Amino acid sequence: MEPRDAVLAVLRDAGEALHWTVVQDRALRRGLLDPFEHPDVRRQIQTALRSLVRGGEVERRSTGVYAAVRRDDAEA
């Protein structure tokens, strides 16, 4: 799984804001990221988070804390 997808999966499953280190830990523990396939996990998690914030899929709540943006199709 790519870091971007792993970050989204962790944040969506959590249903709450998480510090990026918790996102990283959960992605590694759940086997979503392989540290041998992605050697610099820390940098890749942070890069993915910045990209997801720019794309509007994740919001930054405070320094280092992020949450998935809810998209309720029922309200549309």
C-alpha cells in the first residue's frame, strides 16, 4: 500500500484526529506500510499528510494533528 492510502485508511478508521506519529505507528502495526518497501516512513507519512491537506481529504487540527474530512453523501 502506498503511504497516502495508508494515512487515509488509518485516519478514516480512527474517526478522530490523530498526531502524525500515531498515524505512522498504526500504519506500521497494521501492516499497511512495509518499512523495507518504504525505507523513510517518517518522511513519506509527513509528505502524504501535506498532500492530503492540500487536496482537502485531510484537515490539520493543530501542530502535527490531523483528521480525515467527512464526506456525507446523504446530505448532498
